[in-house]
Amino acid sequence: MSESMSDQEQHSLPLITHLLELRDRVLKVVVIVLVLFLGLVYFANDIYQYIAIPLTSQLPEGSSMIATGVATPFFTPIKLTIVLSILIAIPAILYQVWAFVAPGLYKHERKLVAPLVASSAFLFYLGMVFSYYVVFPLVFSFFTSTAPEGVTIATDISSYLDFVLKLFFAFGLAFEIPVATLLLCWTGATTPDSLRAKRPYIVVAAFIFGMLLTPPDVISQTLLAVPMLILFEIGLLFARFYVKPQEQEEENSIDKESAAND
């Protein structure tokens, strides 16, 4: 009985160790986000004004944004600052995730995954920059120019923030397509040749996702779908470097079997 109890304790120790490590890394992420928020909250209104430039620059002379709620002028910039703090902390968050899973990877896997972790953060930021400097001016110019005569454009600041955050995350996630393509090929779920054969279906899927992830206008849907297709082709271009050789797969399976027997 004592031997079985000791075996159970030995098996439970690694799990407890992993849970404690996970807790510590989550706490580090929370602290980083909190420090960033405290450093940015003083500039919350300035940050909101900067985010609102794509719309306010397109408003007719004499028009402005409005706040329909009593506490909206206070909570909306605070909400934006919280989201911004999390976005700035993405590299630190990805590093903590990487540090947690890296010990369980093979040496060659760590060499392949590390660039993916760094590029995923870069591509997410790139998608947000693209949406702010390219998509927003075109979309808001279209919306303001098509307003019926006699209608005063006065957008609520909370509704505007929800709108732009949705586009930020839509374009940020869409720009992760090269990373997703590489991961699919690297894990063996598919191959570059198979993805090339399915290109017509992927074109249709890109425009469907563009329709679902963006507001119901053709401009933003197209501006999301076209970069998705370009990034898909870029992912295919690099995917051949992330296809596991057959010999490597056999070596990994042998290593796993020997570890299981031990």
C-alpha cells in the first residue's frame, strides 16, 4: 500500500510543479499588464483622441463625436487603455507561453517554434497598423460621404471604440494566416501541395470570413479578404521549410517510444 501511495505522489509532483509554474507565469503577465495600464492611464483621453482621428478627420465641419451615457466619457478611454495595455504586452505574454512549453519540445522543434512566436506578434501588430492607416480612412470616408442629406453625423464614442476594436482584432488575427499555414504543415495536418490544390475554396473562404469579421460594407470586407489571400500565399512560400522530413518523424517516434518504455 505504501509503495502504491509513493508512486501516486511521484506522478502528482510533476503536475503540481507545472501548475505552480503556470500560476507564476500568469501572475507575471498580470503584473506586466497592470504596470503598463498604470503608466498609460494618465494619457487615456489623448490615446482615445488619437484612435478617433480616422473618423474625426472625415466628419463635416462643425460635427463632433458624442457621449450618450453619463459615465461614458470616463469609462470609454479607460477601456481603450486596458485593451492597449494588453496589446502592448503581447510579446511578454507570448514569451511566457514559450517559456512554459519550450522544455517539452525537441531541440529542432524549439528552433522552428521560436521564429513563429516572434513573427506572430509582429504580424498581429502589422494587421492593426494596416487597419488604422489604410482601412479606417477608406471606410470612414465612405460612410460619411454616403450619409443622407439633412442627417448630422454624431457618432457615440463608445460605439466607435467597439467598432474599431472589432476591426483591430479582425485584421490582427487575419494577418496570422502565414503562421497558421506554417503550423498546419509543420504538424502534418496538411501539406503545401494540398493547400495549393484547395486555393479556389480558400479564396471563397477568405471573402466569407471578411464578411463575417468586418462591418457589412464591401470596402472593409475586400480590404480584409485581399490581404488574407496574399498572406496565405506567403505562408505557402515558407511552409516547405516547416514540413517534417520522414526521417525526422521516425526518429521522433522512436524517441517517444523509448521514453515511454523507460
